[in-house]
Amino acid sequence: MEQASYVFMDFDGVTHPWGEAEDFRCLPLIEVVLRDFDEARVVISSDWRMLFSLPKLRLRFSEDIRPRILGVTPHILPRRGSELHGLREQEAKMWLQQHTPDIAAADWCALDDAPGNWISRSRLVLTDFKRGFTDEDASVLRNMLQSFRSDGAELAQVNEAGG
């Protein structure tokens, strides 16, 4: 199996448009992409993680995807408003430090509708909060997950060549 890749996932503005029915109407499209990448694992970074238990959050996903929902990010309480910028990324990196042997080598990305939550924009699949996850976002996520595979394949070739 490929090295695991991690998708840190928001809900509101991603799995459904923000401010509308919380019906997770966009989640099936996200799952279509995940099914093409067996190595992809989901970590919930949504504020929903503070309202619902992990088992209840998993129930939102299709049965075949549920085992790939690894957990939720830790919650960091900012002391000042200036600490809000990039807060979800800090929480994601804290999760990676606790669950991966080498955070620098970890393949990860984020699905979120709020760009201020993430400093590493190259790892962000930014959704439109009015629409949620779309076909265009699916293409971006697919390309990102494929790039993780490609980078891993290149590294393996270098290692096999003795480099």
C-alpha cells in the first residue's frame, strides 16, 4: 500500500453550503475521490468535532469510508485574535506530530472554505462556502492526492538507485 495521506476536513461550507441545511449533500462527491485513493485517510478539523463524538461524526460517511476516518484534530484555544490566523493548520500539525513518525514527510491536505485557517495554501482545497465541494474541487483534490503518490514513487526510485 502507498504511504498514508491525510485529508483534514471541514464540514460547513465543504460538505454542504454554509448557512443552508446541514444535509451533507456534497459528501458523496468527496467520497468518490477518496475511493480512488485507498491510502487517503480523513481527520475531521471541523468545529463539529467539539459538538459530536467521533462515532457520531463517522456516521455521516458511507459505510466503506468510515474506517478511514481516523479522528479529529486537537482543539487549540487562542489567547489573542491574532492567533486565529492559521489555527486549523496548527491543530492539523499537532495531530500529525501525535500520529506520524515524521511530520515533514507526511502527505496532507485540507478541505476548507476559510483560507485564513490555513497558512500552507498549496495544501488547501479551498471551497466556495456558498456552494460546498464541487466537481472543480474534486479535480483539485484528485490532483493533490495523485501528486502525493507521484512524489512517493519518485522517492522510491531514488532510494532504489542508491541515491
